Amino acid sequence: MQVSEMILFIRNDKGAETNMLLTYKDFMDKWVFPFAENNGEIAKMTEEIFSSRRKENEWQEWYGTGNKSYYARFCSGINELQCFLLGTHNDSKEWGFDEAESSRECLEALKTRNMRTDGSSYGLNYHYEKAEKEFEQGEILHNFNGTDYRVVEKYSKNNLLLMNESNGNFLVGINTVFYCRTPMNENIIEEAEYGIEWGHGVYLSSTPSEIDFVGLRTEYCEPYRQKGSTFSIEIREVLSKVEDIPADTLGDAIDRAMEMYKHSEVVLDEQDYKGVAYIPVSKNSR
């Protein structure tokens, strides 16, 4: 059984939460058909549970009698499964895992992966292999830490401006690589998981007005970071001095200032330093 076929289920009974893992069939037989009043509600609940596969943290929820509520979603991957078993998705401190109410197939799938129902494991390892991927602006990429990121801007082939889909924070993923991950256990029959990892992350605010996007492009866009290349950078130092020049007109004053500077009657030195700028020079402008 694949992890993505499991349904994470939480039953809340007056604040006390119980977690269980269900197959789609058991979920429908035990928690949809008994609660739905008509075929329209069955169709609606079915649509909602499948929509959870497309959205992070999208849970189907419904309410019963006596302050009881129920939450369910398809599992997105091994990381979310482990988080669920550890109680990360529970709001209440009073929670537990019910093996008796869980589907037998799901419990067997845990054992196959050397995982216990308390979230611990017997040491399941994974094999990571780089996969070819052309990142596209706007697409959503999964990270193996369980978070999805949207590509806001593509600075270079492997330098990406990303936005965390869950909290809106921006970051620059430097040397981002696309991986295929498979369990190092020949007894596990499961589709490979794909995700990204970056060599270094520059973590930014969630408020766009606080981010220097121009500076980020200058730092991380091609061709600014190409190993072994040579770049032409103009170093422009600014010196400035104000002289009071008697004249009948502004034009006469400017002419007189030019003559004074030309004949070294006015000399600018380190005391007149105002700043320095470093300006990339393209080949066409030289």
C-alpha cells in the first residue's frame, strides 16, 4: 500500500482527539455513508476528501452531535505521515492513536516501512538521486521537509526565489536540486517521491515591501554568478565641493568654475569624498 493512499483521520470528542489511519474503503464505509443524509452529501464529502490531495493542509471536516467533529485528508507523503503519528496535526493535548479503529492494511504498511504508530521508526533510510528538471516560474515544488514552495522568480537554472505556500515567507534557494527519493527497502512497493533541496537558503520576510528584489536579482541572476567568468565592473568614486563664484549670470559662473577646475585653482581631495558606486558594465556599453 502506498502512503498517498492512506487517509489521515482525526476524531474530536469534546476536545479529546483520536487519530487513526484508514483506507479509502474503510473511510467511506465507516465515516461517510453512516453520516451522509443523501447522495448529494456523499458526493460532496467525496469531492472534499479528494481535493485534499491538491492542497497542503486542506482537511475535510464535518460535525456530528454532542460536540463531536471529524477531520480527514489523504496523506501527502512519508513526512506528513510521521508528523501525523507524532501528533503535529492535533490541536488538543489529549490525543492518542487508535490501532483498533485503524485499517489493517495501513498498519501493515507502517510495519513494512519500519514505522511505529507513535511516530518512531526502526531506522528507515532513503536513496536520493538527482533528476533532470527545468524549473518554471509559478509552479509549486515540494520540499522533503514537508513544505510546498511556489517559484516566484527564476534567477538562474538553480537559483530560485521561492514563497512558502503555508506562511507566505520568501526565500532564495541557492543551488536548488530536484531529487527522486526511494526507500532503501526492497520490500516496500511504493512510487518514488520527488522534491527539492537547496545548498543554501536566504530566508526573507513575508512582506514584499521589506525585500530588496532588485538587489536579489543583482546578486543571484545570471550572469552574475558564473564560476570562472570575468566581469567588467566600473568603480565610480564621487567627490564634491561647493565654490561661491561671483558672476553676472549662472552661465558665467559655470564657465568660471570650469576654468578654475581646469587650471587646478580648485582641487578635490579625500575631504571632498561623497561615496562610491560599483556598476556592472555590459560589453555593448564599452
